[in-house]
Amino acid sequence: MRISKAVFPAAGLGTRFLPATKAQPKEMLPLVDKPLIQYVIEEAVGAGIRNITIVTGRGKNAIEDHFDVSYELERVLEERGKENLLNEVRLISNMINVSYVRQKEALGLGHAIWVARDAIGNDPFAVLLGDDIIHSQVPCMRQMIDVFEKLQGSVIATCEVPHSEIHHYGVIAGTPVEGFGGRVYRVQDVVEKPPAEEAPSNLAIIGRYILTPQIFGFLEKTRTGSGGEIQLTDGIRLLLEQQPVYAYMFEGRRYDAGDKLGFLKATVEFALRRDDLGAEFRTYLKSLKL
Ligand code: G1P
């Protein structure tokens, strides 16, 4: 079974980033000069996934425009002989086969995935959340597909987070699976945003999943949970009663770009890594009397 499809939920209201997100989708906020969503889509493409279903809501047209052909812009860049930019702009629209489904009400992440059921059909698929930006040698989703291919079961990305932050995440209880260097767990339970004292571990769910299509049936049965929303974590809790679910501790650095401080850290570190900006930016940062 090959993973060729992914769902990218982008219907959230982006309240954590107001007022920047009042009239602009949070997925379009730029890290240096590229919108958040493009980093995540490039990760999917780097993992061999080209069919992407984006779940949108009201006010998300800029996302559709971003992955569409922009004839006017291309003509202007062509006339001005700006080849590099032209290629870059063309690459964005050629990168993926994209379809859009609309989540009419913001009923939660679980519901957003369920809305994509017809686009996905009966194959295992990937889910990538735009708040989590992962910098790694091998794309995180590629690493997860390798685990999926070996174990043939759903795979959730995980990493350890400090006890004081665990209540912001879905949390995993699991037992290590041999042969993966301590990076893979068989999931026994998952809990969405438990109070720290009730968290079963310090293993947080990070926004990358490979799910079998049976998840859709369970999401349909999932009741409103944490925060009054239909949670993907609760759907997975039902799924793992029927089939094995694994958690994978990925290699790479993850940024919580949905949080202001996380977004700033990502901005600084991505800028420092850039060939065209890194050196000068480093000199500037060093010059600050902090
Ligand atoms: C979502 C999931 C949560 C997960 C998190 C990772 O929560 O519901 O289980 O830990 O993404 O970023 P959100 O941050 O969207 O509230």
C-alpha cells in the first residue's frame, strides 16, 4: 500500500494570531518569505505525496490562489526577465494535484478530517497540520511512511515535551516496538489535552499522521470532546481498539508555528539557515545588546 494522498486541514479561525489573521488565513503567514502551508506541502511532496486535499472554510481563498496559476504575475516576471522568480512561482502551482473541500462549521480537527472522506476513499492517507513545521534531513512524513511500510498500521508522529506543556497536546501511552532503536511505540491509549497530572506520558502527538481509512467510520461516531470539538485523538482512540496504531519519534526539529513565540523562533532559525540571508542576519543578531 502506497501513501499517495494527504489531507491538510486549514479551516481554523486562527484566533491565536489575531489581528494578523482577521482577513488572512494563518496558513499564509510567512516564515521568512514562504507561507507556512508551503513548508508543509513541500514536506508531503518530499515524501512522494502529490494528491493533497485541503480542508478550507470561509476566508481561505488566498490558499487556493497560492496553489493556482497566476497568469498576470507570470507574464510580468517573464517581461522583466526575472527567471528565478518565475520558475519559483510556476513550481508552486505545478507541485501538487490539489482539491478543496469545505468544512462549513468549525467543529474540530476530527470533523475536518471526516469532511475529506470522499476525496480520500479507501486508502491509507497522511494528515499534516500546518501549525507544526518540522525541519529535518529526511522529511518527517517520509520517515513515517518508512515505518508504515514496515508495520502496515496507522502511525502518529510524537516527541517528548516538558511536563509543564503537555496539557496543550494529545498524549500517547505506549510500549516500545523492537527493531526501531526506541523510536516506535505501539499505542495503548491516547488522550486529548489532559491536565498534566493525568497525562499518561510526556509523549505529545505532533501534527503528522498516517491513518487507515477505517478512521472515517470512527470519526463519524466520535462525540464532542476536549474544547467542545470533535477531536481526531478521540477517533484514533476508537481506531486503536480495532487495529494496531503506532507512534513514531521522528528525527528533526519541530516548531510550534501556531504559537507566537514558536513562530518567532522558527522565523529566526529558518532565516539563519538561508544561504542568501543567514550570514548577515547572524551578524545583526550578534550586534544586539541582549
Ligand atoms: C492538535 C491535536 C493534538 C496535537 C496537536 C499538535 O491540537 O488535536 O492532539 O497534539 O494538534 O500540534 P491543536 O494544537 O490543533 O489544538
